[in-house]
Amino acid sequence: MARLSFEGLRFSMHRDFVKVFLYKIFEFSLDSRELKAIGEFSVGEDFIEFPKDKEDTVRRKVMFLLGKKINGLNNSLTGNPTTYIHQNSGIPLVGNISFGIVDRGTSLLEIKPVTSCPLNCIYCSIGEGKQSKMHDFVIEREYLVKELEPIVEYKGIKDVEVHIGCQGEPLLYSQLTELVSDISKIKNVSVISMDTNGVLLTSEKVDELIDAGMNQFNISLNSPDQGIADKMAGTNYPVENVIKICEHIAKKKTRLVIAPVYLPGINDSELPKLVEMGKRLGATMGIQNFLEYSHGRRPVGQLSWEEFYARLAELETKLKTKLKLYPEDFNIRPAKSLPKPFKLGDTLKGEILCPGRYRNEAIVALKDRSITVITAKVSGTVNFRIVRTKHNIYLGKSL
């Protein structure tokens, strides 16, 4: 008998196919006829069983079939096509703003294991959410940890912060707790933090993450008023529950950052309420300036940084609370940057590995870096010129 189980995969039997879920929200299908060609089979939630076959032979055939079909991966929340980035995918984890590992030359490393979000925030800088029409990515946990460890060592300091800051909601990554636990075991990691909208958090999940090693939660709560919170989220937002979660976190030995996005004319009246709540809970207030981005939503105009800080100064005086925050408030300071293998203007040629995040984008890999290339091509090779290298995030334009 061969009973096969796979890390991160779950199965559901249907009439003519088996639906396969990767990290819970990503899915693809296996045709029952292709499985029957291997042997008679049955399916459980976490296994496929071939009663009459030997495991070594069957596993090789099933792995081949899974590898072929996973290219048809989709996000079950949005229907968006998705690329699974794993150790054999050939896609490096440094070089892309949407996924992987970002080193901005400080003591903080950003990691991005997943894209997608259950909200439709009207201010989202990347246009993410349930109504988005983009290409998604999800990274194999073991691959992310394997690539992160030598980068932490390379930084050459003893107190690296690893910040989980996804293009979307990190709690959609079903192995988040395991990921945090793995990161906590990496030498010289002293802080593990996370940006979250809080809608998927429960008290039990908070405790689980803290036990795994999470020691800072940045909650993007924009208003204690239900109507305003719903408007800003672009959908129903569980204000009461998120406030309860903030109260629960505040009782723990971990840092709580309440991080609303300031939208002038929409949540002006809510900021003092949030500041008072933060004072009551002993939280850090991290009010964010709304910024306009090329792929983002724009419900209001962007304030200049001068005007934004002037408004924070007014609130600081009125509420007697520190609101202007700087990197040193989070012990973030300069640290050795990863080397850049490319410079602006370099002309290169690469094989397209998968689509990029947005239309007319493709991902290529050269010198252990992922490069997003603006091109109408969807396969084959592409010639391009490098037009961005900042923070080892690479963008090319096809020639």
C-alpha cells in the first residue's frame, strides 16, 4: 500500500477530479483519469492512497503529475493565477518587491511569503484585494528560511529584525506560525514583526504566534467607527473584534503598534480616538501618510511630507503623545547591504520563468536575482535594459 502525504497540500475528491489545495487558499486540480493511470486510488484530506502499489514507484509518478499541474495554480479567493516559488523553481528570492526577501541596507530584512488580501482597502498602494486582477505568488516555507539564514549572517550584526510585510495579508499564509518558529531559530535574529490588518487574528492565533517567536504586531486599524472602517477597507471590517485583539496583544510581552493610514477628509476625526486607545493600551502609534503609487488606489490626494508631519505635530501637542516616529524608534539602523550584480543601464538577456505581478510584466532570473521585466512577451527569452536597482529590487524594460 502507498499512502502519500505532502507538506502544505490538502486534497478533496470530486466526481471527475481531485482538487488540491496548497497552503489552504491556492488550488489546482488533478484529473481522476490521470491518477487512475497510476493505479486505483482513494483520497483523504491530507493524503492520496494507492492500496495496491508500492510507495517508491507511485510517489515518483504522483510527484511528476503534481509538478506538471501546479503550473495551473489559482488563488481561490480571487481566481487570480498564482506561481508557487520553491527550491526547484529556479526563481531567486532576492530582487523582487512583491515576494521573497528585501534588504534595504538596514538592520531590518523584509520577507514576503505570500500575496493576496481579504480586504479591498480604498487606499491600497498596490491595488490588492478580493477584487484584484493580478498575478499572485506563494513561497515554499523551507525555501524562504533556507535563503534567509545566510542573508541574516551576511548582515554582520547580532540583532537583525525580520519583518513580515507582504503585498497583502500575511495571515493568509497557512504556515505562518511554522515560518515564525523557523525564523526564531536563526542566529542573530532578535525581532520578528508583522504588518496585518487584523481581520484573521484570534486570541488563540496571537498566542500561537507569540509562542513561536513573534514579538511585534503592527495592526492597520484605521478607525474605531464601524462605518468609516468599512469604507476604508472597501468591505465589512470587524472593528470590535480587531480592537479586542489589540487589547489581548497589549497584555502580552510583545510590542503593539497601531498603524492607521491617514486619509485627509475621511478619517481625520478618528486619529485622536485611536491615539487615546493606544495610550490606554500602552501601544506605539504609527500613523502612516497615504502615498500615491502607480498601481495603487487614490481616494484622496497625497499630503506632502512637510504637511503630514505638521499635522502630526499638532496632534502631538494636543494629545501629549509622541507620533512622529523615526527608524531609531524601532532600533533600525544602517547595516551592510547585499551586493548588487547589476547597475542601471545594463543590457541583459534572460529566460521568462513566469508572469510578473501586473499585466505586461515577466520574471527572469540572472546571477541569483529575480528581475521584473516590462514586456508583452509571456514566454521564451527577452532582451532588456535595467532601469531600477535600488535596494536590490530590479526592474527592466524590454528592448
